[in-house]
Amino acid sequence: MSGAHRHEGPDRLYVITSGRSGGADESLDAVTLVVAESEAVPGMQSEHAEILRLCRNPTAVVEVSAHLRLPVAVVRILLTDLLDTGRITARHPRPAPSPAQPLASPDVLEKVLVALHNL
Amino acid sequence: MHSTTSEPPAPGPRTAEAPLPGTTEQALKITVLGGFGVGKTTLVRSVSEIRPLDTEETMTRAGAAVDDLEGVEGKRATTVAFDFGRITLDATAVLYVFGAPGQERFWFLWDRLFAGSLGAVVLVDTRRLEESWYAIDRLEAQGTPFVVAHNDFGETSHGLDEVRAALDLDPAVPLVRCDARERDSAKQVLISLVRHVRSLVAARSAR
């Protein structure tokens, strides 16, 4: 595996989140799509600026994590900063399958089947 | 990565060269679970429209999920790597396919990352069938629809009946053979999963 951050100590991750150890928006799913609503500005934390550049088109949380080479938990904290200041918006997965309703809808399944057949 | 097969050259553009349409609203997940070297990464690569990406999640040494970074800050934290690819479904929807280790010590990833998957593929090879027992038990317990795919790398030395018996697999769970290196074969695995989910939906609504 190639993650550059794997050579960095926990201290580095802690600095990136400005010492915060929690407070990430719980609604941020692994595949929540993030969309930048503003451009990066000078003086902004470099990770925040990088997220805004990356998310000009909708980009899933895990993709942001892969590009920044930061664990998903750290990225969720950074994204929450940007959500709180209105610099990004989030498109969450539709009501995910749950214990009460564990299966996807027929419409969604047909859409997936068609796309897979065309692959 | 962990695959023991020789990997073909990574196909597909990097994700930055293939951004999702601005109209994309909905993302779906399918999770491919299996032991090391069974071909999860290969399968993801075979179906993905982008060069697969890898990243990681943090966990404490105790194995607890870290929703805060206390573990990162003070106690020793460790990380688990996983990879993923994607398939654009249409102008509004995209499917992410995750490859992740299925053994018990990695299962915390499920709740953090893969909950809400429309289904799962348990990828097995006959050398390490036991590595998939835990994943199968867990998927059954949580009611996540799944299929089992036997990655035989194009060789057919074992019958599927033997594999089914060795896994003690519920007769209702589809078991298919695949060569994860081949796009068509890998694609058929995902199709068999989605058809299985569709039949479960139909059975449920008929009740």
C-alpha cells in the first residue's frame, strides 16, 4: 500500500485537525458526495484548499481520503469544518438500507443492472 | 496490494481525469470481502471505470472504531487499508465497489464504511476457505444480501458443490465461479448479486 501518511506519526494527523479529536458530522457517509461551493482562498489550511479544488465535481468522502492520503476519520473532521462554514455541500446516500428495510428499491436495482450489463 | 496474482496494468483513467457529472446525487455501495490474496483488488480493478484507489481507516489497538481521534492522539492507533473503484450508473447515480478484508479483526470497518451497502460479494479461493467463514456468518446475522464467488483464476479444479459443502452455505445463497482478472467474469459476479437482491425484494413484497 502506498499511503504517504503511513510514514507520518499520529502527531501529524493531530496537527491537521488542529488538535481536535472528534466532532465529525455523523451524517458524512463513506460515499456521501461532496461538492465545493467556493474557491480556495489564500491563508486557508492547505488540506481545506485541496478539498475545495478536488470537489469542483461531486466527489465521495472516500475519494477525498484517498487523494489527500489521510484516514477517513481525519477527512470527516476536515469536511465538517467546510460544511460548517458553507464552503461545501454534501449529497448524502438516500435512506440507506437498514435493519428495518434492508433491501434497495427495485428502481435502484434495475438501474444498477442496466449499468453493469453495459459495462 | 495483497493479491498473489500478477496484476494486469492498471486500466482506466485516474479519478481526477474522470470526474463525476455535476448532476450526480446518489452514491451506492457494493462490498467485496475476502481474505488476503484472494483477488479482491483484482476484481475491483476489473470492473472499475477509474484506476482503483486505496485509503485507510484508523482503529485503536483494542479494535474499537475511532469516531474520535483519541487513539491517534495518545494511545497507539493502527490503520486498516481498503481499496475501491467506481462505476457511473447514469447522470445522477454512481456505484462504488469496495474491496475489504473480511476477517473478524477488520469487521469494525463494516459499520463505519460499508453499512448501507446494497449487497456484498464474499470472494473465496479453495486454499483459504476458512477465511471467509466469519464474513458469511456476519452477513447472514445482519441480513445483508450476499453472494459467494469462487475465484479460480480460470482453473476449475474444484466443483462448486464441494465449495458449497465446505462453506456450509445456505442453499438460497448464490455461489458462482469467476476469474477476477476478467472484466466480463467480474461483472457477472456483480450482476448475480444484484439479481439475488432483486429476487429477495420480490419475495418480500409478495409476502
